[in-house]
Amino acid sequence: MILPIIIVFIFIGIYSGANEIFGKYASELGDSIARALTQVFGFIFNDLSFERFIHFCLGLALTGGLLITFYDHIVEKIELNLSEELLRKKNKNRLKTLWNEITLVFVGRVISKKMALKTEYIIAIISFIALNILLLILNSIDIWWLWLGHGKQLAETNYAAELHDGTNALIFSIILAMAIIVYFFRGNLNFYSKSKMLKILAIVWMIQNFILIISVFIRDAHYIEVYGLTYKRIGVIVFVLLCIIGLSTVYFKIAKQKTLFYLLKVNGNIWYILLLAFSLINWDVVIVKYNLAHKGTIAFDPDYLLSLSDKTLPVIHKNRKELNSTYSSFGS
């Protein structure tokens, strides 16, 4: 049951870094929880040593872990295979040492042991409920500030410093969301008789991630509107498109019970086709033409245009008077 908590905290960290308002609320909530815990533990440990309590809890956890691990009489089974007499051992029939057996108990069993299907189902349900609530809060903030007309104002104030990092964090969260869905639907949960609710929660989360993708696109569009077109802003659009394709294929994986190989094959082919298609576009010329056409409405940067490849020289030569006037205005 620790897995949902870890996942939720990871996404809280990502969303806090991507959205200043969400981060503010998360910080206030964390501070409130910390104050409440401080009051509770301060009351409890007035007459009790906190260090001794932690020592007791660690000892209890270690003892419980050992009892659970050795519940199937592993020690007795190991002891039965041991002998008090020293015997010559042939290389082809080497026996495992006691250390190897202990390592196998503490490591090998943990790695090879799979969660029971019902337990995995419960963990997945808890994870998707928590993640849906978390993303609903973030999407509500974005819809209010971006979709309803406040986006341009934010772009003109504090988005200049935060948009790239925030957008990258949101794109990473979408990729991580797809990975979590693939993880939980990697095996027998696809065929679990009671998995209908889990599939609904996963689809709702995918829909919310689609909304998040729209928010990322709106952020980038506002930034382009204010500061012009660059390779990084084009890259955001490309990544948004790839995320839409990835989420769509993940949906088909769940709906049609496809494998990870299906996801890799389909996405690989689509991404390769897009790479070929995008390579046919002269992006340097597109950037120069766009920024020159919107010179009066954006924060025009002629130095950036002049730093692009020589493919832009015909366009720059054609608009040299506008560039000269821009430099003259800078000089004055």
C-alpha cells in the first residue's frame, strides 16, 4: 500500500514545479499537516523520548519483517541441508553457501514474488483515485487561469521565467502517467473479472491528461503570442502531439487488451513518420517569417533571427530595412 503514496508524492512534486498556484496550495497543505503532526507528536512525546520511540518502531518493523520472511520455516529447511561433517565437494555439484541462502531469502524472494491479483487491484484503485483527484485540482486551476482568459496576463508577467520548466514538467508527468497505466495493465489485471472500475478510473485519468495536454498547448501558444517563435516552442508543440498519440495508443492497449510490444511498435512507426515529415520543413525560415510578420506584437529579437542558419538569408535580405529600423530603435 506504500506504492500509491509514493506515486502521489511524485506527482505532487511534478505538478508543484509546473504550476505556481498548485505549488502554493500544496505547500500550504503540507505546512498545515506538518503543524498538526507537530502538535500531536509534541503532546505524545512530552514524557516519552522520541528517539527511543523511533528505535522501538524500527526494531518492531525489523522483527515483523523477519517473522513474515521466515514464516514458511526457511531456516529449518536450510538447516536440514547442512552437515556437521566436512565433505569434499565436486565443482559440478556445488552447494549454495549459507550466505547465498540468506541473500536469496532477503532479496531473491522479494524480487521474484509477485503481488496477489486482488492486492494489486486494490493498490491500482487507490492510486488512480488519488491521481484523478490530484489532476482534477491541477486542471481546475489551469482551466480557471488559462482557459478563461487569464493566460495572456500570466504570460506577460511571470510565465516568461517559468513556462519552459513548467511545460517540461507537465510533459514528463504525462509520460509518467502513461508508464503507470502500462504498469498496472501489464498482465492479468486486464482479465480480472472486477476490473471494470479500474478501467473506468484509468480512462478518466487519460481524459484528464488530455485536458492537461490542452493546457500545455495553451501555455505555449500564449508564450509564442508574446515572445515569438523559437525552436524550443516548436519542440513543445511536437511533444504535445507525441503525447496525444501516446495516450491514444495507451487507450487502445487497455480497450483491446494489447501488449507493450504493440505500444512500442505503433508509437515507433508513428514517431518515425512524424520525424520524416517534420524534417521536410525548413523551420529556420518558418521562424524568421513568423517573427517578422508579428514584429509589432511580440518581443522581437533580431539577434536570434540572425543566429539561425544561412537558409534564412533570402528572407532576412528581403526584410533588411525592417531589421535595420529595429536596430536603430534599439540604439536610440
